[in-house]
Amino acid sequence: MTKLDDSKRQQIEKFIKNAKTGKTEDFGKVYDLLVDHIFQFTVWRVKTTQDAQDLTEEVFKKAWIGLSKYKANNFCAYIFTIARNTVIDHYRKRRETTSIEKINLIDETDGPFDRYIKGERQKLVRQALTKLPTYYREVIILRFMQELSVKEAALALKKTQISIRVAQFRALRTLKKILKNI
């Protein structure tokens, strides 16, 4: 999965503009650029890979259906908002708890010892993240796992940029305390 840098975000905006004028293949290009990011976001929030795949598909369907209503200039924040709301709807229907067991932080190009160490760290981080309040966990995932800017995270969570910065600070402080006690 590649990082969503400024050039990719600009590409996405260009493709979305074209898709709104009827060039459906450009929405496919947006899908290709964002599908892994949306999947990773949903897999952090649901119990199974299959649920995450289904929700990812639903997110893109909703984005396609609502494309004519999209007027902003930050499609990444827009689609992560859709993803967040889709996951919330999923749990409203099922009334289940969140699981973050499926994320893989290990780079397969690392050697066996490095993979082992990263795997152990990953277990500790997963364990600690499950103990964070949902809002803090969402901020951490959007800011550090999905690499969204403060502005984009604020748009996705429908909060102010200041509240995202405060939540990020508090979440990291809480995460540090949790990790010390594990």
C-alpha cells in the first residue's frame, strides 16, 4: 500500500472531477488508489476480513452513488467519513464489539528476527489500542495508520482540527501509559 501523498491526493481530485462528468473509468482509478487504505481502516474496526471486504465494497458504492452531491475538494476525507459511518452502521445492525486483530504492520522484506520483533510489538500495540476509548482509537488510526492530515481527520470525524490535536495528544499519552503496564 502506497502512502497518500499530496500528488496522489491531487490525482484523486482530478479523477473525481472527471468521474462527475461521466468518465466512470476515472472513478475506477480512484478505487485503485484508495481501496487498500479503506480496507485497512475497516479491518481495524471489524471482526473478520470478510466483513472488512464487504464494508469496503459498500463504502465505494456509497461514494459512487453520492458522487453527484460531492462538492468539497478533499475526497480522501470524504471517503473516510463514509467508511467510518459505514462501520458504525454495521455495528448498529449487529451490536458487536470492535476488533483490531487483522492489521499487519510487518514488512515481508524484513529478516526473520526483525519480523519476530515487529510481530511482538504489533501484538502489544493491538492490545493497547483495544484499551483506548473508541474516539482516541479512531484518531490514532486515521492520523498514524492512514496518514491523514489533522484537517482530513477532522473532516472525517466531523470535529475541529483543535479537537483532533487534543485527542491525538491525549490518545498518545494514554497509549504510552497502557504500554508501560503491559
